[in-house]
Amino acid sequence: MISVGTDLIEIERIRRSLARYARFRERCFTEAEQAYCDSRPNPAQSYAGRFAGKEAVGKALDFGVARAFAWKEVEIVGRPKPGVTLHGRARSWADGVAAGAIDLSMTHSRELAVAVAVVADR
């Protein structure tokens, strides 16, 4: 069986969160994710893509990232092709549902970021 999750977010919404909430970066993104996003010409685009990626992975694995798990337990790694590393309870959940490889694609326009995650069974 294959599961798919997708998410779409307005980049401006992430830009506002980064400006308004001092802890938004630390609460939602690992140090490595922050370092990557902050090194980009338009950090909000990269943060938005990763935020959408985390949501898409949560949907594909059938758990709510915001409700059940800490945001940093789903880490978006690698470039140019993004990958996913699960930590803590998210890793345990994936093991429990026999989730196999997670394939993730992210993109953005000037205004929107979108991510699609595909999870295969082991």
C-alpha cells in the first residue's frame, strides 16, 4: 500500500510567523533546518517549504504533526532532493504502522509553497 500526503501554505504566513514569534524557528525546525533556511536568499520560502513538507509527511503517515508530535520530530534533510528523517515518537509511530521509505517533493512559487509526501509500506 502507498500513502500520500500534501500540504500548501502561503509563504507570507510563514514570513509573518518568523517576524512575530521569536520562538517559531526553534519550536518548529531543527538547528540544521534553521541553518539551511537562514542561509538562503529568501529564508521564508525555504521555511515554508519545510513546514509544508512536515505537514505532508504527517498526513501521509496518518498522524497530526501539530497535535501528536513535536514539529522537530519530522526533519527535512538534504538538497537538492529533500529527504525525511524521523525522530522520537514520529519514528516510533512510523515503525508501528510499518512505514517504509518516505519520498518528498517540495516546490514554491512567489506566494505559495507546496509539498507532497509518498510513503510505501515496508
